[in-house]
Amino acid sequence: MFPRPIEKSSPAWAATYQALVPMALVLWLLPLIAVAVFSIKPDVDFTTGNYWGWPSAFKGFENYGKVFFASDMPRYLLNSVLITVPTVIGAVALSCMTGFALGVYKFRGNLLLFFMFVAGNFVPFQILMVPVRDLTLDMGLYNTKLGLVLFHVAFQTGFCTLFMRNFIRALPFELIEAARVEGVAEWRIFWFVVLPLMKPAIAALAVLIFTFIWNDYFWAVVLTQGAESQPVTAGITSFNAQYRAAYHLMSAGSIVAALPPVAMFFLMQRHFIAGLTLGAVK
């Protein structure tokens, strides 16, 4: 029923497995390695067609210097922070409350309401492009960071509610009953009893949503334009000129844009893994 552990396999298969794992890792990292190499190449390598060869000169400091000091990349990074952080806080806060309501209270339509949250995750977001853009125009939120934040909070709350509701239902309900017997108000039960137990789930969900929103490109292009409100994923395309693309600067900008989610994961790695595996073993 379960796959046999590698330690119990034949020596030939164990050796084959150990040889294939590094190859699969290199293959998986190959696009990132290519972007990193592109980011240290001089501009002349792309005009002469030296795309995959060894860099003719090391221009890493010059390329990254142009990204930070000769472009709007710092402004795009700040926009991404101002969009991502409020979105994570808003989506996680709303999902904690809705998850508590759907996971603890029993009322008519509870399951139907929960299914409505879940059903929103199955709607292809591409079909929402035109109505969402028209809605932001009518509300005066087009090309604003606030409009992008509100849309992301609304769109991510469904998945976050699914995550939190299932987590809360796995908590021991006896704790809530004991607090009610003691006469504790419902909001205090949520704040002082349930919320502290949700810290691993909150950390795991925050990392996931941070990565989703920071790496979003589609809605960044649809709902914003220009350096005053666009996040870094859309701002990287500003290195494209009318007749040619600065691939070395785009690659350097891509590496810079990828660092915050990676740093976020490593900083929250312990809480992230704890949140995903909590309850896996009784």
C-alpha cells in the first residue's frame, strides 16, 4: 500500500535514486540559475547573441547598481510591500473570524455558507478581469494600491477561510465549552482561547498568502499602471525599451524581486512547517 523506503530498497535502486535526486534538483533550479547568470552579464553579450555562453565580463555590481539607483525599482519594491503586507493582515484577520464562526457555531446554512467560500476558489480569475477592472474604475480605485489591496483581500479570503475553518474544527472543543461554563464572553473565547492556539496556522497561512500576493503579475498589470502604484512584478517590465529589452537588468530585477518571499519563508520556516503538520500525528 505504501512505497518502500529507500533504505530498504536494493543497493542498485538506492544508488540510482541518489544519482537522480541531484540531477532533478539542478533541472528544477536551471531557470533560476540562468536568470542569475544573465544578471551579471554585460549588455553586449545579448546584442552579440551570447545568451547561454560564459559572461564576457562580470557586470554584476553595475547591473544591480542600475536596478537600485538608476531605475524605479525601489519604488516598485515599496509598492509591493504596501500592497502585500496589508493584504496578508486583512485576509488572515478576516479568515480567523470567519473560520471561528463557521467552525465553532452550528446554525442553519453553515455548510452552505462554507461551500460558498470554497466555491470562490474554483472560479477562473481570468474571467473576472473585465468586471473587476470596470468596478475599480467606477469606484475610483483603478491604478491605486488600495484597490489592489481590497481585491486581493476579497479574493484570498475564501482560501484562507477554508484553511482556518478546518484548523479550528481540529482543536479540542472542550476548551471552548469550559470557557463558556466559566461565563467567558464569546469574543474573549476567540481572543484568549482560540487565537493563541492558531498561531502555527496563522504563520503558515501568512507565508502562503505573502508569496501569492508578492508574486502576482496578472492583477498587477490589469489594475495598476505606472510607478506610482505598480508592484515589483509588473515594474520589472519597465526595463523593456521600445525596440530592445534590457535582459541583464530584467534578470537582476527578477533576482531582487524574488528575495523577499525567500527571506520570508526562511524566517518563518519553523512556524510554517509546524502549521502544516500540526495534527498530522495524534
